[in-house]
Amino acid sequence: MESPEALPGGKELWQSDKNIGAVKDPEIMSRKGRSSTKETLKYNDFPGYKLLEESDGSVSVRISDRSYSGLHILKLLAFMVFTIAAATVVREIFQVTLYRVKTETNRVKTETRLTSFPLFLYGSLQESLMEKEPKDCEVEARIRKNYALLRNSTVKQTHGISFIQDIVLLPDEILFLVRLPSADSKLISHNSSLHCSFSTEINTTVNGIDYLEFGYSTQPRAAVRCQLPPPDTHWSATSVALVGTSNYSSDLPDIITAKLGSIDYSNPIKWDYMVYESFATEEDIVVFAKGINNRQGLNIEPKYLRCIFNNTIETRVTLSAQEIFRCEHPSEPVRYDLIGSKITLRIRGKSIPSVAYYEIPLTFNSNKTDQDAEKMNLCACTMVFNVAKYIREWVIYHSHLGVENFFLYDNNSEDNLEETLAGLSSEKYKINRHPWPWTKTQESGFSHCALMAKDKCQWMMYTDVDEFVFSPSWLKQLKAQANLENPLMNTASKPALWQLVANLSTVRKRGAATGQISLRCRNFGPSGLHEHPQKGVTQGYTCREKQEKRYKSILLLEAASLSLLNVIHRFQLNKGYRTLYLNASKAVINHYKYQAWSEFKAKFRRRVSAYVVDWKDSRNPTSQDRTPGLGNRAIKPHGWENMFCEVNDTALKEYAETVFSLNDEEETGYNLEWQ
């Protein structure tokens, strides 16, 4: 060995002919009795050297004659980029191949099972004989081809036959989602002719049948709600069926059985832990799911989630907020093959039960004209349950103020709501009823409404059907123009509410545009009434609390943030927009909240908000959503008729009576347009 060469840190390098040196630290040698410096040496201790570990445990340093140049670094980076790109291509090819193999395997298995199952010989649906002609569009032709072949890898497409596709256990009912073969298909017309069979001995009645809206590329479904079997009975979801009298012959039973596929239906899906809806945009897929973000304001990070299509293809989740999750579309090679396949979320490796299915963005429809048509100025969206007796008053009143279209998310109504809406439609009011069977999902329903109406409306009013927008200035203007035939709808002015929104939309503050207008609520009490007022809530309830509470909003749809986050009818906005809070002198919400007890007690059924405790639950007794003086049972308090009465307020009553009165000179009095 040659003489030692001094190294940084007081260490010595003994060079050899092979340009290899053993490093020895006298301090370590004396302490441990061996020549290993393994514990003390680091690469950055010796710039220009390479550390090597010898067979005896000692550490050596290789002397380097050169350092890495810029060219070497560029070559290394190029190699890394090439390696990553190659790995991505291989992964994509593998996923596509795996998807197609699984799809074909599931299809063959399902067809074998279905053809050997005798109950599928019975048809339960009426099917339209007319089929639409294919459109002259290459993309649409491809969609239609995949629609027919790969609608769902576990469902055989058979004319005249439907399948129970999914089963959901709701709090008070069980929901059957039935795949229909065509948009014109209907289940048996009368509910009384259909019942739910859980076994040969357990049968329950049907509470309601609805037909869910479907996208351009997805197949229609029926939602059948049945009474739950008695709590002391045992049943399995694999044995359920819907049985009724045939539309064609009273002797032939109609049976719709649970499909036999790759999905395990040993237990129904629970309503509080599931993916229940999806909506396709041109940029991404919006997925709605319960049971992930269970506390308001606490959202799981998207990096822990994946979007799964047909249990084979996965994409990134880019956003997580409340029950809203935004996912990337599958890549182009398999996107159209996945149309109609189940979509779900996977959290930390575990997939969530799902009843949602993938569809292409509606903007891919070559015949879509909504974006080309001029948007309506002002629309309204609300979630409803059994509001047939109120809805005419709410629609007619707000239509007069300038609301052009109404979107009603029907949460399993059991009254004659559809019949009432049909009557309003015949009177030329634009109403869109959207069946929404999901429990405690008001915020998600409003988010879905914002997505669905974005291409149709500029502004969206979010209020309940017992809430009426009113401005004191409208009554003053009405009195000042008493000689006009129609004071607020003359040719010189716009409808009152739309005029207010148009004026406020131009207000800017600190560079931010108005993206949302929020109005305070005035809560009205029973006003001495024992039953629903015959002339409507605006005429019957005239006494209210003095203090104004909470806000309800009118939203500029393009200003809503990507999260679609909303709390108590108010949305989170994109940067560059602000919420304008109105003083009551400008406009206010008359909230007929505390009505006659016979009407009010229905609120104990269930609260629609995902994050509001039901009143029957003893938790959170101080919530502002609860009614002062009430516990967690629907027991009428003493003196209810005179509660919540501090201010006598007849302004809206007088306004509505003047505008909507059908004058009757006889002693019988007057009627209003909604009666």
C-alpha cells in the first residue's frame, strides 16, 4: 500500500494500484477494535469518491477522476422518461386486455345462467315496437353498437324481459332498481296488481313505482319501493321477486327476479354506504356517494380514492367534498366499451357498493341542442315530498315573478303530486320532475340540479316550497300603479324578481362579481290556524317571529365551484365571485315554517339534509334546525296555534291577493289562481 492521502473529516485513504483505498478511522478502530467505518461514512462526506463495502465489513472509497457533466444528466433524465412512458403503455394494454377478457367471461357465464332459469320465460313489461333510426354520426354509431353489446357485462339483453338490477335497503322501505329494455317500457300500471315476494311465504305490498331519468347512453330503470318484511323474518336478497298480474293475460303471472351475475346479492346494499348516482360532464364524471365523508367539513383526500369502472378499469379521483367526488374519464380505447357498466369508488383498496352506471357526457350527443339554445334567465330548484297541496301556489307565484322553469327533485312522494304537476304543465308552466329516491341527500340533489341545468339556466333559485321571495318595494309599486291592468308585468318592465336579480348581478366589490344573492328568512307561525288554509299559505299565515334567520340563495350557475359544495341552500363559489347578502328592505324570504299542527308534524318523518339529525333522534338537541319547545316526538305542544307570533305581517298576503285574485263581485268572496 502507498502512503495515506488526507481525506475530509480527518479520515485517511490508503490507495492501491487498483485505485481502491480502504478508509480507516483511528478513533473507531480503537473503540471497536476493527477497521469498519460503515456507521460513520456517507456519500457526501467525500465529493468525487464512491463508497464501497468490502467483504470484511469495512468501507472503501473509489477515487473518481471525473464528475457528472450536464450531458450525462440529460441522458439519465431521457432514460427515466422513456422508462415511465413504456411502463404506462404496458399498463394500459394490460388493463384493456384484462377488461375485455373479464367482460367476455362474465357475459358467457350470465347467458348460460339466464337461459337455464325458467322464471325468465315470463315477460313483465310492455315494449315499444318502434325503434329509432340510427343517426348519421360515426361516434353515435359506435355508441349504439357498444350499447347493444356491452350495456352491462352481467346482463343479457332480452326483449320483453326486465331484471332487478340492484336492491337497496332504505330506512323504512326496500328499493328495487329494475332495468327496463326500452324507454317506453312500463311496469304493471296499477300498484295493487304488483307485490314484492321475499320467499314463498313472505310477501309485502308495493309503496310506489317511479321511472328514473336516464342519460343519452344509459338504459332506463324503474324504482320500485316495497314495504319491509316483518322484523322477525329471515330472507335473502337472492330470493326476491316482483310478482303481479300480467298485462296480457290475467292467468299468467309476471315475475321479475334478481339477476344472476357476478355481483353478490346475499345482502342488500345499505342506503348510508353506497355510490348512488353519477353524472357525466365533458371533462369528468361526478360521482355521488354516502358513507365516505360523514362529517360536514371533513373530507377524505382524493389521493386515497380511485374510481372503478366495471371492476376492471380505474381512474384518479380529483376532488372529494361532502357526497361529491369527481373522477377522470377512462382512456379513449375503452371509454365506449364501458358504457352502461357499474361505476364505484375504491377507498384504501376496498370498493364501495354501488347502484350507479357509467354513461358518456351528454355533450357527445350530436343532436343535443340545449347548448345552442338561449339560456333561460331564472329557474328554481327544490326537493319535495308530498307537496301536492302546496305546489300550485308556489309555482304560480314565482312564475309571475320571473321564474321560467322549475326543477323538482321528488323524494318518494306518495300523494297525487304527478297529477298536480301534469295540470300545471297543461297550463303552460315549465316543470321538470326528477325522481330522486335517495335518503337524506338534499345537498347532493341541489348539486345534481346545478349540473343538469347549467346549460339551460343562468340563475337558479334554491328554496323550499313553503318559502316565498318577497320585496316590500313590490307592494309599494303595486299601490302606486293601481290603475294599471297588470302592474308588474306591463310591457315597460321585466318580472319583479328577475328585474331584481338582473340589477344586482352587475354589482362588483373589490373586483369580484356577484355570483350568488342570499336573502334572509322570516319564519311564520301557525297564526291561530288548526288546519291548512284553503286559499294557500300566503293568505292564511300572517304572524311571524321578529328575528330574521338563515339565508336562502339565488345562484349564478357558472359561478358554482367544482366541488358543488352547498350548505343550507348556499353554494361555495369560484374565485372571482362573491355572495351578495341582501337587507330585508330589498328582498326577503317569507318562510311558512311553523304551520298548522296537522301539516307541521310531517316534518318528524325525516330531515332531508345529509348532515342534519332527524327530529326523532335525541342527538344535537340545540340544533337551529329543530323547533323550540319540541322534543324528539311528534306531540303537539300546548298552545301551538299561537306560538311563534311576534309580528303581524300581511304584506305578502295583500300583494298576492291583489295580483292573483279572480275577482268575484258576489258575496262568496274571491278565489286565487292556484285554488
